[in-house]
Amino acid sequence: MRWGHLTSPTWVIGSDASNPPANTALVSFNVPGDGKAYIYGLYIATPESNDFYLSWVSNGVERRYYILFGAKGTLYFADLIPLNEGLPADPGTTIAIKNVNAGTNIYRAGVFVGLVEV
């Protein structure tokens, strides 16, 4: 057992997003059909004030965590306990970080994901 589950998380880093329209997936990860996924961390770099949300589907319901930036900045977070502990991402669904408002310049994002077979 590692990370609280039988998994070895890996980073999924999105491509640079230049001038992204609102609700652009800055990073996404498709959960395989034979597994569920835990989110152990995230990374967002924004050149300006904007809001973001981390989304996934658990038990057939979309879940969201909002991340608010009042100014430009970078957030890097990783932990041994997954952000979605008790609400793992369903098989065959997508984990994503999206910007709420249209942006200017280059945005970057990543998620630290651990898969568990079902």
C-alpha cells in the first residue's frame, strides 16, 4: 500500500494554453474503464486573476473543487491523502482542470493521479 491506496500516482501535465476561452480544459485525464482514479495533487500557473475548477465524476455525479486566484500566480499541491478521498473518479470518465473565465497569455495546469483497478 502506498499513498493510502494500492497505487503509484503520476503527474499529467497539460500543454500550454494560449488565450484560453472560458471553460477550456487546461489538463485532462481519461480514467480507464477498468479503474477508478484518485487525485493526489494539482498544479496551476496563471498570468492573471482568474478562477478555475477541478472536476471529475464520482458515483455518476459531477464533482467540482473551485480554485480562486485574485491575481497572477502559481499553485502547486500534493499530499498523501487524495483530494477526492471517498469520491474516486468513476471508470470511463474524465478528470479536468478548467478556467472559469476567458484568459489572456499562457496558462498551465497539471493533476497528480493515482489509478486503482476495479
